[in-house]
Amino acid sequence: MTTPLDGTVALITGASSGIGEATARALAAQGAKVAVAARRLERLERLAAEIGGQGHTALAIQADIADQARAIAAVDRTVDELGRLDIVVNNAGVMLLGPIEGAPTEEWDRMIDLNLKGLINTTHAALPHLLSAAEDSERGCADVVNISSVAGRVSRAGSGVYNLTKHGVGAFSESLRQELAARKVRSTLIEPGAVETELTDHLRDGVREQVRERLAGVHALDASDIADAIAYAVTRPWHVCLNEILIRPTEQRG
Ligand SMILES: NC(=O)c1ccc[n+]([C@@H]2O[C@H](COP(=O)([O-])OP(=O)(O)OC[C@H]3O[C@@H](n4cnc5c(N)ncnc54)[C@H](OP(=O)(O)O)[C@@H]3O)[C@@H](O)[C@H]2O)c1
């Protein structure tokens, strides 16, 4: 049986948990060979073994994507070991919320280094390979999928630098889309609302409770709900580019 992504290779950053992990499963099920990158190697190896056990191919790559050299190395290793690169899902991210006044600025550095610099450096390193893939693949296109957030559209008190990074992801994705449109590298921006993952585990005490209170009673999305949308976007015919997908839980208002 042929599946839409047969013959393709996808690199997914932040694939040791949450949305990235679910996306690796979803793209592998569509036939892509997947390179899964993050810092927690054991989690990646477990995921790769699971995907391998289902008859697909997965490569675990330990990489701190906030480090430019490691981000470049993750792209290089994907191409060296899996042969090409058709799809990059820039998913690795941290959300360290709290008021601007008195904020520990190392949290800002972490968000800017990963959510922004990690994403742009991974994209930069991947582009030559994506351009070749768009030229020579049966699909006739390649994909950059950037994971932003509702926070990339709506700013709120207590979320300033996270908002800054996710608005930045949206701006970068649109420039990229325009630059590469004629060469058939698609740029898709995904903007999830609340998804049940480990993301809020990293919040400071006090801030964590405020975030959970704001979303109390809302049935959050599952990581696989976002992975489904990503798989849908990258399996469209080459002439169809889903530029931007905003997905909130039905009960989430803001
Ligand atoms: N959950 C939500 O409600 C929600 C909503 C909107 C947008 N998002 C976005 O979705 C993306 C994925 O988040 P998630 O919700 O799935 O949370 P998650 O479960 O915490 O996943 C984050 C992933 O990023 C990886 N990561 C963190 N720091 C890294 C680094 N320096 N280098 C490489 N990988 C790193 C983590 O793995 P390691 O720790 O092993 O490195 C993990 O695999 C993020 O960009 C987030 O902003 C999430």
C-alpha cells in the first residue's frame, strides 16, 4: 500500500514529548522517514523504537536546538543518515510565562534562544535540502511547518516575551512563504490553543496555577489533534498551501 509521504524524510524538533512526539507518529504513519530531535535521548530512542516496530523508519537525534551548531548538526545528520529532507516541523519550544516586571531574564533568554533562534537557525540549515527536495520529489514540493500559538495572534498581560517569540514565528513564516512560494517550498504556520502536554510543567510556582485557573473547565486539545492538522497540511497536493491554521479547544474563548 502506498501512503502520501512515501519516499520523504521529515525532521521534527522537540519530539521527545507532546505535539512533536505525536507529529512524528502521524508523519511516520503517512510513510515519511522521521528524524526526531530534542535533548532527552532516552525518550527519543523509545519513540524511534515504537515507530520502527510498526514497520516505519525513525532516527533519534539528541540536540539542543537553542545551540546553533547543534541545530545545524541535527539537520546534517538527518540528511546524512536518511538521505534527504522534505519536511521540517519546527516545534521545539518553551513557554515561561509571568509578568515583565521583575521577571528572571534568563527565562526570556531561553524562550528567545529556542522559540526564535532555534527555529530560524534550523530553517536556515534545512533550506538547501528542502529546495532540492521540492525540485526532485514526486510530491513536487517541500514543507516548513512552524509551531506558533494563539499567543502568536493574541497578546495578554503575563505573557509578554512568549507573545513576542510566537508573533515573531508568524512574521518569519509569512516572509519565508513569500520568498519560497515560486520554488514550491510551502510554509505553514500552526497556532494551537491549549493542548495537554508537558509545556506548563516548566512554569514557575504561582504562574502555573494562574494559567491553569484561566483554562479551568476547558477540555484541552490532545497533542494528536495538532499532529492530525500537520499531517493534513503536508499531505495536500503541491499546489495547495495551508498558510495558517488556528486550532482552539471548542470551549477556549481567548
Ligand atoms: N501545549 C500547548 O498548549 C501549546 C499551545 C500552543 C503552542 N504550543 C507550542 O507547541 C510546541 C510544542 O510544545 P508542547 O506543548 O508539545 O510541549 P512539551 O511537551 O513541553 O514539548 C516541548 C518539546 O520541546 C523540546 N525542547 C525543549 N527545549 C529544547 C531544546 N533546547 N532543544 C531541543 N528541544 C527542546 C522538549 O524536549 P527536551 O526537553 O527533551 O529537549 C519537548 O520535546 C512549542 O513550540 C509550544 O510553544 C503548545
